Amino acid sequence: MLLDLLVDPSPDDLVAFLREHLQEGSALLQVAGTCEVAYTGRAASFADAGDYVVMLKADGSVQVHGYKGVKPVNWQPRTDDLWVGLDDAQAVLVAERRSPEELLRVAFLEPALVQALHLREGSGFVLRGSEAEMQRALAHDPSVIEEGLTVLDRELPTDVGGIDLFARDRYGRLVVVELKRAKGTQEAVHQLARYVESVRRFTGEEVRGLLAAPAVTKPALVQLAAAGLEFVEVTALPDVPDGPEQGSLFG
């Protein structure tokens, strides 16, 4: 996991370290030390010199964390350009975003540590419980997936397999929901598309397809858009009362 580490780097060494790993583009970089932070864009802000941890992720996002709290004091999601260099003998990071126009400048006054970490992308967030428990919880409260969603059946059998949740949305359209406890993949999209096509053939109605999961891979997201299907992020499940389920919708 630890790729590289420098303690008390000089400004030149810090710039060289950051440039090398930013060019490779696969590491999570962290710089801890005394910094000045300035931001311009939708508003303007300036943080006096203080101790911060600056985090640069492989997707180009930047976060600046203080000594307390879970929220960064400043951040840039998916920057368009990252520049690292020397300004008045100090190492400086400039993160630029073009839409909307935003600029984050971090001057490393006294860097204490810089490290490069390799984090495996596969180690994603997984919802607690089994997929059967996920199915039961979301059938109990489908508003977690979408407001106005009414579940008609669970594990509805089709000629290509059982649909996790079969529902209607607030406008009366049929909805097929494929559930995944972990990151949704292209295989999940393929299965969802088969369910949607099967229901369309059988009912002759308009049918929406939703992939509900904590996250989704980039290729799967592209495949969803191409197929006219949708992704819904589900990162927490509602509580379900103990005892048998009521009604006859679910068998």
C-alpha cells in the first residue's frame, strides 16, 4: 500500500515527489504540514497559516483537512488541471476547475511529511447484511430508492430470472430494480437490461430499469446510459420491523 515516503522534505524534494506521482496518476498523495490555503471561485476564502493534511486522489480531486471535523476546510472535485512548482522558494500546489471556474492554491510553508499510497479500487463500500435482507428492507421502504415508488412484487419470475423488486413509479410506469450490495458492474447492467426487455415483451408497457447499489463502475455507468437505464445510489438501508411481512404482494 505504501509506495513512497519523505519526512521533512525540502521544497525542491516535495515538488519533485508530487510531480513524479501525479504524472503516474495512480497514487493517493498526502502532504502534512504547515500550509496557507486560498480559494477563489463561487466565493473567496483564505485560511491563515496552520497545520493541515492535503490529500490528492488519483481522479484529480483535492481535499484539505484541518485538525478536527470530518468535513475538509476546502476541496476540489475532479480538477481539470493540477500544477506543482516553486513560488518564492516555497512548494505550491494549484488546483484549477473550469466548470464552474474555481482555483485552489496551497502553499506548503513547512511540510513535515509526504506519502504516496496505492489503494485498490476493488475495495469498495458494501452494504450490511445479505442481498435478501437488502431486498426486504427496500421493499419495506422503497422511497430510499425513489420517492413515490410502490413495490408490486419481489423475486418476480421471468423467462430470464427473478426480478429483485418489481414496482411502479409515481407516474404509473413499471419499474424493474436490480439490487447490488457492492459496486454495480457491467454484468449487473446486462442482467437488468434482460429483465427490462422481458417485462416489455410480456406487458407491452413502458418499463424503466434501475440499478440500486452503493456505487457503480465507470464502464457500467456508460453501459447504463447507452441502454437508457438508470443508477440509484443506496448507501444505507431502512430499518425493518421484526415479525412476518403483511399483505399478499410478496407471496
